[in-house]
Amino acid sequence: MPLAESKRSRLPLIGWREWVKFPDLGIEQVKAKIDTGARSSALYAFDVEYLQAGDRQLVQFKVHPLQKQTTDVRTVQAELLEQRQVKNSGGTIELRPVILTRVSFRDVEWPIELTLTHRKNMQFRMLLGREAIRNRFLVDTGRSYLQSDKLPNS
């Protein structure tokens, strides 16, 4: 068996959608679509504001963590890593704020770069892109919630 094949077979499987947590942001559950076609990860955010705290630039934003629900609103602050041009699913280039934060499911936690964008009309509030899962997981496109428990009404 080639070395690359051996390494891949040891990676844990994830489904095409998983419940993820953002411990640094205080967000306990967001249904994420695992999107290997997207390079970067994206979170639906609104009311995005840029703030200055001494020599640090921050971004403050609001999140509706659960799909099809707008009553649960979380206001979050994070350090701004950069602003990056990203091509959205419609092919339009957007300038998006990027933060560095930890993402987790089950007992696995790791840092990812996360872009903030307006995804109100999209089915998922979160996309976990290929950079976030590279060399960490294999995706089973026919199954869901392999690393997280399916929550009621999900």
C-alpha cells in the first residue's frame, strides 16, 4: 500500500454535514455543510462592524446559529486577521473579513480561518471548506453527522 494511501486510511470520516462548535466565539452549535469545492470556510454573519482596541483591529458581528431561525442572535467579537477577496457561489468576488478561531466537533478541536459573509438566502449558515479539513478528515458524501449527533428538528 502506498504511503499516501496508508495515511488517508487513518483519517477519521466526517459526513457531508456536521454540527460544529466555535468555543472561542461562544457558539455551541451550527449545522455546517462540508464543502470540498470551497477553499475557505464561511459563516453567515450580519451587522458586521470594525473596531479598534489599542493596536488590535477587531470585527464585531451577529450570528443566527440555527438554520431557519432568527430569534437566537449572538453578538460576537474577534480579532480581524485580514480582509480577503473571495469568489462567492454565484461567481462574484467579495471582500470578506477573516478571523482565526477554533472549531470543534466531538472531541476534535483545531484552528481555522473563517470568512464572514451574508449567507441569509443560503441553506446552511456555515460552510467548512477544504482548507479546514485538509489532512484531518475524509468526507463520506453519502452520510451525515458522523462526528456529531443529529439534533432534533435538524
